[in-house]
Amino acid sequence: MSAFLQKGWARFGHDAGVAAWADAARNAALRRMAEPAHRAARVQCGGTWFVGVDTLPNDARGAVEGSGPLSGPGYDAARALYGDLPLHSGQVSVTWPGYPQPRKGEGEAAARYRTRRDAAHVDGLLAVGDTRARMLKERHAYILGLPLTDVGDGASPLVAWEGSHEVMRAAFATALEGVPPADWGAVDLTEIYKTTRREVFERCARVELPAQPGEAVLMHRLALHGVAPWQEGAEAPPEGRMIAYFRPEFIGQGPDWLSAL
């Protein structure tokens, strides 16, 4: 875990139990994705990305139809660090060849950022109101990525900037200094967020984190991360590159979000 705290991410090798869970989760996700209304609401970027929020029909321990509760070294590490937080309905992020195309309603600058900077972001800072001010609305404890399909190199892997979680944490600590933790969600973090992202791009190494079913990637909640464009010739099954993500939130409105762990 020392490497996780230094880099802001850790990758865990193949585990038979996780592979069995991924098989069941993939089947459950595909059934949900086949629901016309659910699919239509979540397909973006010209049909090259399925956002997949709340797609996986799992329970609070991660079990889906055909599987037991989620287990494995990645999830065990997350629970050891952050406690046994209940899991939400998992996000299933799917990309296909051609990703990314411009997203509906997205301006030229945002589309260019998606392509050149992997749409790099910190989870939980949502765009609020007409001005799309970035505000802390979801206090995730961690991000756990679990691949659901076998894909080749270049099939839109997860991307992270090593050490970015500490750069971001220092910036947000300054911006929120003197503000009670319960009120952090009311603070406009837009400018500090944009400025610190630019600093991260200059200071931190960009790393691609491809993984296969049975493996897992644990990421610090403050790590800057995104999705790489699909490379020409990258191989994937017809269902695309599928990854399930769990991002359980801290319980309460305490200071945990800015802690080092």
C-alpha cells in the first residue's frame, strides 16, 4: 500500500474469484444495457461511449445475479484502508472503436480536451448550474475498477497521473481552509481545479493502466484520471471495452475526503 499512497493507484493481478465475478457482472450489465431507455440515456460521444452510471444491478456487497459478494485483493485492500462501506450500483463504462467523438452539447474546447487530455478529471467535483461551477458533491472514498472484457492494447485504457492525488489534495486543502467540512460542497472550486490540473500535467507522469477480467485497479479518490482515445487497430469483442467502477462515498460530512489515505 505504500506504492498506492505514493502513486495514487495500484494494480492487482489475476484472481480466479474476481474473474468469475467479472463474468457474471458482464452478463448482468449487458442485459441492463439492452434496455432501450437505459441505453439511450447513457450512450454518448456519437455512439462510442456508454457512460453506464448505476448500470450494474449489484447489492451493497457487490453481488450480482450469478455471483457471490465481490472479493479479491483489490477490494480487500480498499476495505482495509477505508472500511466496509456499502457499494452503490456500479458504473459500467464502455467504449468502442472511434472513441472519442464530440459529446452532445460539448464545445470545441471540451472536445479537444477529451482527445488531448483523456478528459482528465477528479471524481466527485460536479458541474453545477448554468456556469457549470465545479463543486464537491460526491465524497468518494476510493475508485475500484474491475475490467469485464478481454481487450488488446490501445482499447481506451484507464489513464492516471502519478502522484496527482497529493498535488490536488494540497490545492483543495488551501481552497477549503477555514471552511467547516460540512460546508465544503458549497464552495466553488472551479479555478483552483483548473489551475491545479495544468500543474499536474506539467509535474506528473501520465500512465496507462490496461487490465483484463480478473484483475483490478484501485485509485485514490483525488487522483487525476481519464480514458485514453481508442487507438486504430486495437482489438476488442463486439460489446467493447467494459469496466465496472465502484466509488463508495464516505459516511457523513467529516474531513475524510482531504485525508492522505
